[in-house]
Amino acid sequence: MEAVIAVFAVLFLLCVLLGGYIMIKVIGAAKRGVDRTVTQARRTVEDHTLRAKSFAQPGPVGEVAKLRLDLRTSMRATQDTLHAGVAEDTALRESLGLFERLSAHGQELDRELKRLESEPDRATLAARLPELRKRTERITKSADALRWAAVDRAQRFGEDELDALSAQIDVEAGALRHWQRDEPTPPAASPAPPGQSEPASFASPPWPEAPTGDGSHGPQAWPRTERSEPAGEQPRPAISPPGRRPAYPWQKKPRPESTS
């Protein structure tokens, strides 16, 4: 009895531990989902704010906002492309490593641009704009090169696979239409050599001629089959003589014909 109680206690403890582990995983997944949603919402708000500043505020402040928006858009697009492609093509791992190193410079530049958005000295900000623009162009150009190289590589692999698939489909379609292939024409029958008769044809035999009555050639008369009459019976005439009709009481007496 004590052994049964111990087994049930161990099973209960395992169930509790398993339930706690599952609960922790669920809570962690929910928290990550919330954090991802919050980050996405914050990033969307920042992008709209930068776009509004680039159009609404002319001068150095608007230019800084535009540089920051271009940097974030290029880096985010390259990151999404590489992360999506590395799952199917392992050769992109090195490109992803290079992008991570480039992201460090991009994040540093983004923080510097964000700090300069609230710079009150417009003259100092305008003096630094050429150097900031040059750094932004270098980083975005490198990110775009990595992104388009990954896109071209995936497209090239897709075209090669499509070419191979089209060739296999053409072969299969030809095999399915096997009756359309050119078949050898059978040789024509050569005429029979002299002294040999042609093979007999399979024509139906003619009907026999009907014998004539006197053995001479005349119109054909097919023999008639005589019907045998029973012994002791007279042959019946072809037409029976008219008999006397029975008289009925409701009939009128026939009137004698006049002799005049």
C-alpha cells in the first residue's frame, strides 16, 4: 500500500512540474508576442513621425529626419530579406554575419541622428549635414547591395529550378502523347511473279440455279413442296361452296323477284 501511495505521489509531482514548465513557456511566448507587438507599434509611430518631420520641417531638421528614415527603411528591408532567405539557403549565413556588423554602424548613426533632431544650433547642424549624409549613403548602399544580391540569388535558383521542371514536364508530355510519334510505314505488297496465281479472295459462294420443269432452259421455277394428305381423306377444294344461311325470326322474308 505504501508503494502505491509513493507511485501516485511521484506521478502527481511530475504532473505539477510539467504543468509549471508549460505555464512558464506559455507566459514567455505571450510576453515575447506582446513585446514584439509593442516594438512594431513603436517603430511604426517613429516612422510616421520621421516622415511627417521630413515634409513639414524644412531645413536641417527635416534633412536629418529624412536621413534617419532612409537609414531605418534600408536596414529593416535588408534584415527581413536575409533572415527569410537564410532558412532556405545556408550560403547567406556569411552575408547575415556581415549585415550584423553593418547594423552596429547603422544603429550608432541612428542614435546620433536622433540626438541631432533636437539640436538648437541650426548652424552647427547644417555644417554636419554633409558628413552625416555621406555616412548614411555608405551604410544604405552596402545594405542595399546585400539585399539585392540575396534577391538575385533566390531568383536565379528559382529560374534554374523552373527550367529543370519545364524540361521534365516536356518529357512527360511527350511520353503521354506516344501515339503522335512517327511510326514506320509498312512496305507495299509486291506483285506476284508470273506463273503464280493471286491468292483466293474470300468472296461469298453464288446461289444455286433453280431447276426447270422439262430440263430445258427457261424461266426458273423453284420446286414446290407437296403437302401430304392423310390416308382416306378427299382433297379439299380450294373454295368451299356457299351454304344455306340460317334464318332468324327477326329477319324479313325475302321478296320474290318479278319475272316481268
